[in-house]
Amino acid sequence: MSSSDPERKALALHYDAEAAITDEHAPRVVAQGAGWVAERILALARQHGIPVSEDRDLVALLSTCDVDDEIPPELFSVVAEVLAWLHACDCERSARHG
């Protein structure tokens, strides 16, 4: 069995841009954990082709949220930067597989 870093933390966000236009929903924390749970979150993301952004400071801030919580308004701008990065990754991937 492989060992995991017990200090490693990860979380997953969900954001439906189309629903946000009409319902004003913010991104939501859908998973979070430390140690082996963090490793599993990251493995599932990679397995499903979801880009992974590593930002310990942002994870620490978002870890104050419970699963299914919307992110707090004071983190909107930094999470928007991550969403923009993800959009760029999607565009790049689409261009390659075109």
C-alpha cells in the first residue's frame, strides 16, 4: 500500500456557468479532505481529465467551507482566476483534439 502525505489537502469545486447566469449561484465545494482522501480527490480528477491547480493558500482558505457550501464572496476573484485558467485549459485541449 502506498503512503500518502497526511499534510496534503485537496478540494474540488463545482461551477455551472449557465445556471449561475439565471440563478446567481457561486462555485460550490463538492469534496475536500486531507491525506489519502486528498490523494483520492486528485487521482479522480486526473482520471477524468480534469486539470488540477495546486495552490496551498487557496486550499487553506476554501477548507473553512463545508462540503456543499458556496464559496464566500471574498474569494470570488481568486476563484474566478482559477476558473479562467480552467477555461484556457479546455480551449487548449479542444484545439489539440479539434
